[in-house]
Amino acid sequence: MTTFVITVPGTFVTEVPDTSLATLKGALAKRHTDVSRSEGLDLLTLNDDGTFSIRLEVEATDRYEAELEAAELVSTALRETGIPAQDAPLGAPVVTGIDSDL
């Protein structure tokens, strides 16, 4: 297994309260560990225009599996935070880091 840092972009199309953002960060915090922190990456970056990027670490056998898992984790966290999918459409996840023992 390889540790991938995946960036999942999206856009909040409605105003999201700070409390919801804090809850979202808390829900995803366990996926923001050593690799992304050592690279100085923030878990959630929110821009003035409502666009955002969430960076997660996932263990997977390949890039495709890692991207799918990250997108599902973000979708689930948004839903559990009370942010409907139509209020935060996601873009294509991308690999932004890899940590492997190879």
C-alpha cells in the first residue's frame, strides 16, 4: 500500500457557516496526517469566490483507487456536516503527493 495525498476541489454555491466548516474539518482531520503536514498543506483551503480544496491522505494500491476513496470521503463528510451535494459540487480529485517505501 502507498500513502497518497489527494486534493479534492469544489465550490460552495451557498454561504457555509464557520461552524459547518469547523465540523467539516473535524470530520476529515484524521485523514490529514504526517505527509501533508510535513509538506505544509492545509486540510481545507477556502477562497473568497467559494471555491475550495480539501487535501486528504489515503492508503491505496494505486492512484485511481486513492482518488476514488478521497472523493467518497469528502462527499460523506460534506453530507454528514449537513452540506447537500448540490451546494458543494466537487471537481476531479488529483494526486498531489505520494509516500511509498519503494
